[in-house]
Amino acid sequence: MNEQNSDRPSELSNLQAAHLYRMQVRELRNYAMFMLDPQGIITSWNAGVEHLLGYSEEEWIGMHASVIFTPEEKAVEVCESEMQLARNTGSATDIRWHRHKNGKEFFANGFMNALHDERGTLIGYAKIMSDETARKQLQDSLTESNTALEQFAYVASHDLQEPLRTMSAFAQLLSAKYRGKLDTEADKFLDFIMTGAVRMGSLIQDLLAYARLTTENERPASIALDEDLEAALTHLEQAITESGASITHDPLPTLAVDRGQMVRLFQNLIGNAVKYRKADQPSRVHISAEQQGSEWVISIQDNGIGFDPKFASAIFLPFKRLHSADEYPGTGVGLAICRRIVQAQGGRIWAESAPGEGTTFFFTLPVESRAALKHTPPVDGPTQDGSLSITASHR
């Protein structure tokens, strides 16, 4: 008798827990949660179904799950495809427009899980949905705003080139005709005009490059980062030769990324390393790659002048410079372009440095679902540590 009494509280507790669990699921309003049989017929309901989709329990149970999809997606059997994916892989996710009972559409994130009995037989599907309409509208609004700003920057910078060319041409004509015939102050003024025109031209070109990053479509895809690096080094050949720089790199991965943007990324980062070198020693730059989980981390390390770590974030802002144009030429847009390129590929970029101790730039690129394979680049002569070397004398 005592044993029976001692077991009863535990039994009541289990029953109560099961009841509370069912009540939690049924009363949850922010998420629509329901089950389907193997044919896609709805077999359960919760308050979230009525809140998100507008259906009462009596209306909901017994309908086919395709009722919540838009007519366009019902026509291509998206619901059936989702169930098939869950059946084959165990689960399926989707984020798309769905249809409310009143006919209005809303944007929802859904997750479907295939259910099996103890013998492994499919008995149905469990699905949970959340309303992401507000987030989708905000994202679309930001995208539209950014696109408009980019188009404005592109048009404005493009239209500025013609008057700038005219101003620069006439300044050169004045200098050629009157230099030395006026006083020294007039010659200085002419120099200011021509120097300013050259700098403005560089700013416009960089602004165009910055605006083009998201307006260029259907660009060729990269097949190997090694080849993108080689292309970037070809563009930097003169700077590498004149500075006596040595560029070494380890084998880099094969990734499905934008080839043109990768070449520009390497060109900007390596060109930056060569430009900000120490006066008493040639630049040494090493590029390496390491896979960390779902992403590749690419590093570009140099032995240059470095910078104060407190500026590690600011250097990626447009037109942000730590040195004057007289010390080191440039417009301050190069690293901003690098950041936009990496972000467009789904990655991150950052820098680690200290004054006088060189700088290492890091950026990440996601590993594609088809496993990225390491690519062996053309041998350019092994160094003592086994890496591959490209030096000024070679190039």
C-alpha cells in the first residue's frame, strides 16, 4: 500500500507535465505549430495557426498543407517538394511568402521535421512557422535605399569626370604656356590646381569602384583563389618591382566566389602592404589560408609600418586615412572596398597591427556545400619554409 502511494505523485507529475506541454504548444501564439500526415493532410492545431494564418481549429484540421502557399508556389508543388526533402533528409527549411486565410500574403520562416515510428516507418511531419514580414519589409526597404544611393554615387561620380578633365586640361595648358613667365606664387597656384585635379580624379575613380560593387551582375566565378591572387600580382607588378617587395603564399582554397572582386580584394590588400612599408627595408608579404569550421580564414601578413590598434575598425570606413596624402598617396577608399567585397561574399574582414610591427589583414569566406578543395598553384619556386614565393626579381 505504501509503495503504491509513493509511486502515485510521480505518475501525477508525469501526467501533469504532459498536459502542461500540450497546453504550451496549443496556446503559443507567436509560432504556428502543427502536424501533417504522410500525404500532407493537417492533423493538429495551435493558437499560433489562427494568429498567423487565420484558421480556427475546426477549419484547419483536415485541410492539405498546400493551402498556406501562394498560388504561384502551389502551381509548382512547393509544399510537396518540402515534404519530399524532409522525407529524404530528415528535415527541411523554407523562408518565403505564404497565404493567410483572408488572401493576404505574409513572409514566414518555416521548419519541417519528418516523424517516424520505432520501426522507422514515416508517420507524418511536424512544422513550425514564424512571421518574418516586418523583417522582410525592413530588409527590402534598406536594400532599395542602398541601391538608390549606389546608383546616385555611380551617376554623380561618372558625370563629374568630364568637367574635371576639362579643368585639368586647361590647367596643364596654362602651366605649359605661362610657367616661369609669371611670379613664383602663380606657378605654385598652378601646381595646386593640377595636384588637386589629379587627387579629385583618383577620388572619383575610387567612388565609381565603390558604387560598382553591387551594380555589376553576371560576373565570372572564381575557380581557385590562387589564380585570383596571381592575377592581382600581375596588376601590381610595377609596384612590386620598384619596391623590391617579396610576396609568398601557401596553397589557397577553391571556392565559388566572384573572380573579379577577389582579384580586386587581393590587389587592394597586397598593394596596401607594399605602400605602407618601412623606409629601411623591402616589403615582405605572406598570404595563407586555414579552414575553421564552416569558413576559410585568409590572412595577409606584412612587415610594414603598422598602426595603432585603436584604429582597427576606422580604417575600413570610406575616405578614412591615418596618414596624409603627402606621406602616402591614396584616397582612403581601398579598404572600404575590401570590406564591401568580403561582406558581399558572406564573410568578415578585420586587421591586427601595432606601430612598427607590421599588419595582418584577415578575411573569411564561407565553405560551399560542395566541399572546397585545396588547389595546388603553379610552382614559382619553393622557399625554405615550403611556401611559394613571388619576388620582384622574378616578376
